[in-house]
Amino acid sequence: MARPSRALTTFAENLRATRARRDLTQEQLAYASGVTAGEVSRMERGIREPRVLTLVKLADALEVGPATLLDGIGRHG
């Protein structure tokens, strides 16, 4: 299997760290966001790239802006 891109790895790290700061399990985040626990797990491992609406759902459930989950990605990151 190919290694995830740096952007995907950064997103995965941001998602995992933000969830941990909120003291939520993957299952709790899944319930709050409407995303399956399996999808949360795959995104946190850098296996699954989120769609834009999924990113927004996760950010809303974590009570952060989508930019928090994308921090460090892109030209200026």
C-alpha cells in the first residue's frame, strides 16, 4: 500500500490531536459527527481522505473550525 501524502498525514495528526484534546473516543466523535467510527479510524491513520462535508461535520462535532484540522497543510503551512 502506498504511503499517505504529507497533507493526509498532517490532517490525520490534527484530527487525532483535536479529538484527544476534547477527550473524545473515536466512537463518541463518530456519533457526534454522523461519520462512522471506522471512517474516523481510517482518517486518523491517514488511510482515508475526507470529503469536504465530512471535514465540516468533524470540525463541528469537535467545536473547531475546519482550518484547525487543516493546519499545516498547503503552501503556507
